[in-house]
Amino acid sequence: MDINRFVSEIEDDVIAIRRDLHMHPEISMEEERTIEVVTRKLAELNIDYEVIPYGGVIGIIKGERPGKSIILRADLDALPMKEATKNLKHNKVVVSKYDHAAHMCGHDGHTAMLLGAAQILTKSKHKLNGNVILAFEQGEENGKGIYRLLKRLVEIGADGVWGIHLKNDLPSGKISVDPGPRMAGVFPFNVKIKGKDGHGSRPDLAASPIDCFVDFYQDLQAARLRSLNPFEPITYSIGSVNGGSSPNVIPDEIKFSGTARFLHEEQGEKMVQEFTRLLEAACQKNNCTFEFIEKPVPIGLFVYNEETCAAIAEQAITNVLGKTTLTNYPAWMASEP
């Protein structure tokens, strides 16, 4: 199979699809035009497909010989933001036509790439052993499409999943297929600390939730050294603290929220335990109580390149593009919940 020849034949078409999607972005769960672009191309290629309501699109390329089924995955939605007309060097070639949406996460590229792969695989399906399932996910950014899409994919059945993500700081022309953790799991937290209000002239008569939070935060900062495995990466941050309305009045409660991100499930579970333990200790010390507005639960949906699949990908890239195309890239602490 002359992959390089096939790629050169469809390159302009893939670029055109990507630019069209980039100019007409649609935010999560509103991807009507984008789905039309996908289904029109699948129909043009005579690929059987189905639209999963509020889930996405699934197409199936059936090989002429029996074998395993592999899912190739892309996402459809854009971000709810306005796009700048310039990048760091010059004016952009294509820019979103809308002020409320922009493809700033690469999903336009992902969809175009998968439609390009569909063209090559369709031309070569007489050489396929088994089936290739094309999965286009709605609502990746807010997570509202994945359940319905996954439910249908489980019903269809498959032996593995392959997905590619663009990365702006990866050198142009390079591909990373490093095995192991690639992107982080996450647990968000949202907490209310309750104390006793009072006046600034008599703080001894109050139980300040602000003092309680400060004690907790200092202990949380030290947790990485005192109680977490130093060989398993984790990061955590407070993104919001709200409480009080007057400079001379101690409030009766404050709220704070943030996230923690981890690359190993055990590290995430340990962090939740420490988070709760430190919060309980700080409240006891400061005569306060707390409640979880959003309970910290480690969402272990970190992106993980299974070792055997990574080795297959590495060999395929070496065979087609040469070993110099491969590059190592450190795991990223952003999450894909």
C-alpha cells in the first residue's frame, strides 16, 4: 500500500475540509453544520454511517476479510470564544467567521484528518482484515456527547481505539506515540468553610473561616513533600476564593474551588484522602466546619497510550515516514474529562 501516494492525492482536500470547519466553528452540542460536512463526505465515500443524537457520528469501513475492529476517533466542537486574526508571526490564513466560537483546540484538524484517513482506508479496504469504525464525538469540550457515543460504540463492539491530538508546541512534522500516561486525570473541588462572624476589633470572639482556609492552604502546599509519592506527578491549584464584604467584618463563611491533576490513579486517590484530612484538621484547629459543594472525586480518565498499541504505532510511523519523524514528548497535565 503506497500510503505516501494516497496522502499526496488527498492532501488538498483534507486542508480544504479543515479550513472550512475552521471558518464555521460550532460550540459543544450545536455542531449541526459540522455533522453535515462529515456525513456528506462519508456518503460520498459510500461509507455506512449513523448519526447518534446528541452524541456524534459513527461510520464503518468494512474490510473484505474477517479480523478485528478498530475505532479511529475525532471530535467536532469548537470553543466559545472569539479568535484573533493574527498569530505570533503574521495574519492567519483562515479565521472563524463568528465572534462566539473558534476552533482553538484543533478539533477542525482532527475531523479533517479522520476524513482523510477514511478516504485512504476506503481505497484500500480490499486489503483490510476486519473493520475500521470512525467515531466523531460531539461536545468533547463539555463532555455532554461522550456517553451516548460510547454507549453505541460498546453495542457495536471493537478491539481497540486510536486517536490523535494536535499539539501546538510539538515540532512541525513530528509525531509522539510515547507509551504510558499522556494527559492527566483530574478532580475538581468546591468547598464551603463555615465559621462565626465578628468584628475586626474583637477577632477573639469570632471563628474566622479565612484563617481556617489559610491554614488549610499552607498544609496543602506542603502535602507534596510530606505525603505524596514524589515519583508520580501531580499538580493542584486554587482558582477561586470568595468571602466577606467589609474590611472590618469577619465573615461567617467563605467558598473556594480549584482542581488537582494526576497521571497515576493511586496518586489521585491519595490526594483526595490528604485533601479531606487536611481540611478536617484545619477546621478543627479554627473552630470551623466545612461542606463539599462539589465533593472531590478522582476522575481517572487520563489519556494513556497502551504499550502494545504504542509500539505498533511507532513501527507504522517508522515504516511509512521514517524513524526521524518520531519524537518524545513529556506527559501533559491538562485533562480530558
